[in-house]
Amino acid sequence: MMKIMKTIFLMLSLSITNAAEAKLQILTTTTNLSWLAQQIAGDKAEVVPLLTGVEDVHYINAKPSFISKASNADILCSVGLGLELGWLPKVLEKSGNAQIQPRGKGYCVLGEGIDVLDKVTKKVDRSMGDVHPEGNPHFSLSPDHLIKADSNFVGVLATVDPTNSDYYLAQYKKTKSELQQLRDRIRKELSAKLEKGTKILEYHKEFTYFFHAYGLHSAGSMEELPGVPPSAGRIAKVALKAKATGVKAAISAPYSPQKIVQRVSAIAKIPSVVLPVHVRANTEYNSYPKLQKHLAAKLIKTIKPQVQP
Amino acid sequence: MTTRHKLMPMLGGGALVVFFLAVFFLVVPTLANAGDGSGLQYSVAADIVGKLGLKESPVTDSTRDRIIPREVELMFYGAIDHRFDGMVSSAAHFEGGAVFFELHEAYIKTSKLIPRSRIKLGSYFLGIGRLNRFHRHDWPFISAPKSHENFLDAEGVQDTGLEYAWLLPIPFYLEWTLGFTSGFTFGHTHEAGSRPRMPTHYTRLGTYTDLSDESGIELGFNYLGRKATNGERLRLFGLDSTAKFMSGKTLRWLLQGELWLRHLRSSTNLLQKDLGSYIYSQYGFNKNWFLGIRFDAFNELTRTSALTGQREKNITYGIVPTATYASSEFSKFRLAYNYYEERELSETKFTDHRIELQSTFILGAHPAHDF
Ligand SMILES: [Zn+2]
């Protein structure tokens, strides 16, 4: 028994001394956010995403490993706009970490105050599927929206670690101009190869902000109700409409039901392509700029053969 | 303490649902008007179950061969203030041909007071094992496994007391739960109970590890003890484990099991030992369709013949295949076949075949999901 007590005491004291010397611990839900947080926090913080980039962020389990990570975090950043509502509150509560819970100084919701697309004007109820009542939360693929989200993050960072606030502000300015340059570069590339307003159909409205950022146009989603696979009737309707209105491609995230996407693409006679939504380690899109380039290149490769036959 | 009223004993199940919904819709608008900005959330969970015996059964079960609302639960929860959250739920149960209205849970909790800690005070389901930590309408199958029913009751052990959970400051998940509850009663009863010689005390050490990006396994070690008024001493030792393998939004494979050993020492110092377990394996075809099978086993280790005083080897086992259709996370339909057989000294004592049907649905808010 004494031995166990000693071990526990040792672990406790170790964790306390570690905390004193260690860098700021920042957790983010998605990998896109962790890229952003690392850019701004620089070498002052260790940034870890809870997710790896493959998951469907709508459907996550509050894994105890998340809880364990959250218990040590100084800041926890989420996308917000209801995206992580099904699991994150559980992680925050079970962490026993008051600082990262709502109204704690390390509680950080990046989507707060951004220009939300697809705002819901109707009264929402559950018969409408997993609709995002606060508007489309998938903003992180738009560099402009990310810059805005960035300013939310800097605010939280400076509150938690005021001694380094000048450094963070400088990093923010640097990141902002880098993101603007990236946006201009990608925009130039896309507008050179694709017509302005090129219509693209999405499975779920996860790429809408990307199109919005680059003068492309989302032709809507294949889903009729978010989170509910479309019926055969819906598939035919969407595909025929896509064909009639000159939609150029059907795109989907890796976890979307590919059979449905293939079916739409076959009826509409348009190419389809699977695109990543998040940065992922050990891939060619392991950073945000690379993800943007990857998306642009893939879109051009999918659509261009049709534009210039 | 559980407050129970035998309410409308002659009332049928349909009337019960109507009654509850009426209460709900009368109460909720008032709350919504009064509780502006309080963040109070509310929901109703209904659990409708039908049981059909395929053979004469020695099991007396008033819920057999009929379809009943096994439970209709009203839940209210939200932040009490900047430190505390609260939850109050009441449920109507259909039991023995009568409807019972009871206070299910009423507790105040916080995870903001002591770092890495959660504290809960009030009436709640004890934080031990796997099934006992979840509301029955959130279980992956319809009815409790034999071991759970015998050791922790058909629904679970609920009592009034204090529970403390602490996340150890180590780089992986290890949570230690410790609780004390009044112990006047144990398990589901409509009695007031009496002061125990030693209140119910329990502990769980839970750990977890990721197996891959989309899968993980949780393991829990449990102990519960209580000494009743008459001197009977109960000790439960348990192991619980849950593994989940996700694929996108689909729970591709769920593997869940519990193993419990019960020591019951009577006031005359006779020790009765029982061992029970179940294992449930469920495959998900997509986010709507699931097929699972559960194996139950229960063994009275100390059963002796009344005549000869000899040990009598025995086992009760069950096989329960279960199909689930989840229209969404708020509405599920299940169909299960239950086969139970009790064997004693290599002879079959009884068998029971029955079919069970279930519909559970949730109206209103639903708290975020646990692993
Ligand atoms: Zn979405």
C-alpha cells in the first residue's frame, strides 16, 4: 500500500513540475484547426488535434483518450456552430478541467462570429435530419473564414498566456498574410483553369466554403436531409437537375456513401471525385496550404477535360 | 431515497403514455416561459417492449405475452449555476400488471470544483460496470443479461449518495470512481428499506486505450459492498470491457462484456458464491442496421442438494441474437430471440424461448454520447 501511495505521490509531483516547465498545451478538435493553432502559438505551445483527419466530425464518440488529453489542456479549440455538439460537451465535462469548459479562459470556439453560410431561416426540427441550426459549420476550407476564426484564437491565447501576447499578435499577422497569399495563389490557379461560377454538386455541404472562397458555385447537396442517405427518388431528381443545369462534377468526402455518389454521377453523366476535408499527417495534404493545393488540383483534374474537349 | 407511488394500477399502458405526454406538454411550456435563458433542457425517452413466449415457461413474468411501455422517462437537465449542473428524471414503470411512478434520478454534479474530478450528489445509477452506467434505453440490446438481472437488477442499481471520480495525472486514461450510498435497499424494490449495518460502497477503476484511429477498448475493475440490517453481507467483484470499431459514421463492430462474482454471506455465516457473465458482439452493416448476439452464463458456485448436502453443478446460459434498426440516434427498433436453459447435474431443468420486440425513442434534447 505504501508503495502505491509513493508512486501516486511521485506521479503527482512529476505532473506538477512538468506543468510548470512545459509549453502551453493546446487541444483542437480537427486537424485544420490544429494547423492554424500551431502557426500562431509557434514554439510557445504544443498543439494536438483530437481527431486525425479521417473521421466524420459529425459522428464521433467521446473517447476516454480525448478526456485524458482534455484534462491536461490549457486551451481547447473547437469549430463550434453545433458541429461537435454530439460528443465534445461530454469530453469537456469528464475532463474535470474547469479552464476549458464553457466560460473558462481556455474555452475557445473558433466559429464564433464568422460569416456563416447556409443560414437556416426556417424553424428547425428533427424531421429535417441532422440540420446545422446555426448555419453551415464547415468553414475551415475557406482561408478568409479561417483568418476570422484566427482572431478568436489569438484572443483566447493572449488571455491564457498574456506574457507572450505580443509574440502571438505578430504570429497572427504573419499567418493572416500567409493565408491571404495562399488564397490569392489558389484563386489565380483555379480561375485560370475553371470558368467562374463553375457548378459543383456536393454529397454533404462540406466544400461550400471552399467554392465560396474561389468563385465556384455549390450546386447543393445530394443529401435531402443532412445525415440521412438520399432516397432513390432524390438521387434521380438531383442527378437530372445537375445534368440540366450544367453541373460539372460531383464531389464527396471519403466517408460519404460512394455508391450513391457513383449513381448520381452516372445518371448526370458528370465525373465524381473524393476529396479530403481535413489535413492529415503522412499524406500529401499534411498542412493546410497543401490541402488547399490538393483540393484545387484535384478539382481541375476532374473538371478540365470536359471544359476543353 | 426512491419515492414511489403506486399510480393508477389498473391503467393500461397506452393511458400511461398519454398521461406522461400530457404532463410533459403541460409542464414544458410553463418552464420554457419561466426558464428563459436558463439553458434547461428536457426530453422524454420511451421504451416500448413486447415479449412473446414460445413455450410454457416456469418463469413468472407479468410482462410476458403482451406489449407494454416498459418505461417512459422524463428528463430535465442543465446548468444550475456557473459551478453546478443538475439532472432530475422520473420514470413510469410497468411492473406486475401495475404502473409505478418513481423518481429515477435527482442529482447535482460538478466538474469545475476540483481539478481532474467529478462529484455527484443525490440519487443516481451507481457508476460501476458497463450497463449500470447507462440508461436502459441506451443499451445495445432489449433486456438485461441474466448476470446483470441477478446481481444488479433488471435495470440497474440506483441509490442516493455521493460519487467522486478522479482522473489520475498520468499520460493515459485512468479514472478512479468511489461512491457511498445509503444502502437502505439494494436493487429494484418498492420498499422503504431499513438502515444497513454498512452502507453501499463501491469503486471502479476504468482505463482505456485506442486500438487505431477509429477504434478503442475500455476496461473497468469494480467492487461493491454492503451489509444489510439482518447482517447479510454482499460483495460484488466485477470486470467490464467495451470495444468499439468505427468506420466513418458506422459503428462497425461493438464487443461488450461483463463478468461478476458475488459473495453473499448470510447472518448465519453461510457463504453463497455466484458467478455471472455475458458477452455481446454486434456488427454494423451501416448506420441503420445492426446484428448482434449475446451469450449469457450464470452459475451458482455453492449450490448444494437439500437432500444429500452434495454440491450440485449447475449453469444457466442464454443465447440472445438481436437485430437493431436505428432510424436515427433518436429512434431504434429491435427484435431479439431469447433462449435460456438451466442445467443441473448435466440435466436440463428448464428451457425458455421467447421473442422480444422493442421500440425506443427520444423526444427533445439528448445529452452528448459517452464512449
Ligand atoms: Zn455538416
